[in-house]
Amino acid sequence: MIRLGILCLSLFSMLGVARGASVPAPAYRTDQILILPKLGINRAALVAFHAAHGDAVRRTFARVGGFQVITVPAGETVPGLIARYQQSGLVKIAEPDYLVYADATLPNDPYFTNGLLWGLDNHGQNGGTPHADIDAVDAWDVRSSASNIVVAVLDSGIRATHEDLASNMWVNPYDGGHGYNAFTGTNDPTDADGHGTLVAGVLGAVGNNGKGVCGVAWRMQMMACKCLSGGTGSDSTVTACIDYALANGARIINASFDSPTPSLVVSNAIVAARDAGVIWVASAGNNESAGPGRNIDLSPGYPSCYRIDNIVSVAYTTRTDALGSQSNYGAKSVDLAAPGDQVYSTISFSDTSYYPPSNLAVNIAGTSFSAPCVAGALALMLAKYPTENYHQIIQRLLAATDPLPSLAGKCVTGGRLNLAKALNPPIWLSSAPATVAGTFQLHLATGANRQCILQASPDLINWSPVYTNITSTNGTFDFTNRAGGPVQFYRAVSSL
């Protein structure tokens, strides 16, 4: 899939695009409408009309007549906004952004299609805030499978025969098992508690199989490493599972547990994982009482607070993009947040069990579930960028967050995971002050080490390449050209 940024020098720049919702009600998006400006109108008047009413142009479709996507401002409705534009005399068409249904990258798993998996696609259902999600639908356009990536789930085990997990379980080529039990020293990591199976469903439940839920990655290999039993483990069980994961090719380790006490043994084992190129995803922990989470910069928890650069520490957010009420946080110790409230996932009761059931009002929440959300994202990123090391992948992840007011000062990035940006960063093209007289300069910003082609057009129809370059490690490059001549439109495209 090609992503592009576009600029008419000194005139306008294109804005980002948001993906449509995927559930049958309402019949149109409630957060935006579509308009078509009239031919021959004063464009400045339309811009002024947008500004006067607090409307934002989210995107312009220059190649299909100039349609614009307009954000519905707070306190306005779709019908009301449409009526306002129709009465303005500035537009030929103003209509809702009606929903369409596809089966290419939208999974048919029932908990997704009925809107319960809001962390993957939040269109405002059940009191949520539209787009308070990881933008999974757009991300799946790029990649939904990490079938060659092994993720070790250090937890209470996984029900490997579950209908939504079985085909995504890693298989040991020597004994046919699906992992390791550190308590028995066997290849039977059966989950008697349920926690590990809940985590596994968030991470990698099979997508688009018409059953239950879907994970962040529809395909992957989950290695069950049982280091918890009855909710408790020890440094030795954790270390044994790390050793097993490293010996058997895990690329990511998900650790949804917390300890108040640091361990030299565990921290050195995590360093060994780092030296093997393995990414460690740690839940930041929760306040299990009624009170709010704690600042782990001041009251540390481990492994989240080890200062080891392959650790990604994760807080959790709600369907309104608030920091979870019980989530730990830390401006230095927590890297980012991900959805982890009102979770629906697989459970170990039976091969067809999901939790919570529809007849039981239970809120499953915590950083235990935001961590596998991030681990699933990292698996897809490793599959997309196979030549990059753990450090580069983590940097991509952290550069792709959506900044949130609720997370400002609460984590390193101040943001929530955005999977679409992590897999296919948007391209931003802007004009920059010229450094040489008689020239103009364009500044391109996107992901690191990405080949982009600058193209020019006199009419937004016929495009010609003018410059090709690879972005630096900070995701940018500049282009300088001679000023003067006819007005040109510029865009940047990339297939990477």
C-alpha cells in the first residue's frame, strides 16, 4: 500500500485520513461528514467558513473532484453540520460519511464486529471516544500476520486447545509441546488460572476465523511459558522461562506481572535476552485496591523499572483515552500506554469460552492486557521490518504514539500506541525557510530509513518524479529547488 503526503507550495497541505467504523449501527460515521465545494467559489471564503464554525478539514481528495472530509465539532451533529454547509452556498454536496463493509482487512470475529473490541476500533460505541484505539483497522491494511514471529507469554500458561488460539500456538519441533512449565519442568504449560489465556487472546487470537475475538496480530506463534500459578511465581520460575524462550527462538517476551523487589538474577536474564535481540514487554502494574495507580518512578515495580533498553513498559488507557484508574505510571519508567480496560478475550474454562460472558457485568482491566496489545504490535513490526534490530523497532514503536493530555507527564512518550503509524508512518510534507537565495525548500517527515519519492504536478493529475531519497534515522530529509516559474503541486510517495 502506498502512503503519500502532498503540498501545493505556499497554498495548502493535505491532512491525515481516518478509517471508517466497522459495525452496522449507526449507518454513518458520527465524527465526520463529506463535502464537495462548488466549482468557481472563492476558496478563501470556504476556508473562512470552516474556521468560523470550528470545523477541521481532515482530508482533501484532490484527484476525485476535491471532496473534503470535515470533522464534526463538539456539540454538533452530523445532520446539523450537513444543513449548515448546504445553507452556506459554498458546496455542491454535503452528506454523511456512510459506512461500507469489507472482508479484506476487517475480521469477521463476532466480538470485533459487535464493537466490543473497542481498543482495536473505537467509533464511539458504548460511551467511547472515536479513535481512542490503536488504529488497528488501518494497520491491518498493511499487515495483519506475524506468522514467523515467536512471542513467549510468561504467565500462568495458555489453553493451547482453545478454538481461537490453537492454530497460533508455537509448536516445539522436538517434543510437539507448546511451551514450558517452570513448576514441573515439563512441556505442559496448561493454564489453570485463566490469566495467561486472557493475555494470549489480546495478543494473538486468530483473526478472521468467524470465532470469538481477534488479537492485535491475526497470525503469530505464541509460546506458553508457565511461571505463575495461582497468581504467584518467583524469580526462579521467571528465569527458567526466560531461559526456555531464548533457547527456542522467541523474538518477544510478554511479561504481564509485577514485583516490588528487584532481582539481580532476573535483570541479568533480561540483559541476556537483550543481547539475543529479544524485546521484553512489561506491564507497568496496577493498584489492586480502590485507589489510583502509583508513580513507579517513586515507588518502583519490576521488571518494568529495570533500566535495560530492550524493556518496553506499558500503562493502560480506557475507551475515552483516559489513563486507567488503577494503572501505574511514570514519566521515566513507563514508555507508553495501550488500551486495557473493558477487555474481552479468550479464557481457559473450555475450548469455546470467552470472558466476560454477555450475561455477566464484569470489567476486566489492567496493564496485564495493555502489554500484550503492545507485544502484538511489535510482532507485526518485526515481520514488516525484518532487518531492523530490537532498538530500531522499539524506536519506531515509541515514535508512533498518539499524544494524549491524560498521559502528559505520565510516561516517556506521553502517548498511546498507534499501530497504523508504527507499521506505515504518515508522510508530512511542508515548506521550510530557504537557506540559499532564489530557492525554496521542502521538508519531509515520516518513519526512519524510508525511501520516499518527491513528485511535482502542475494540475494534480499528471505527476513527475523530481527527487528520491531515504529518510535519516529521525525520519526526515530536505529538498531544495529553484524558486520561480509556474505554480507546482508537490507530493511524496512511498511503498515502504
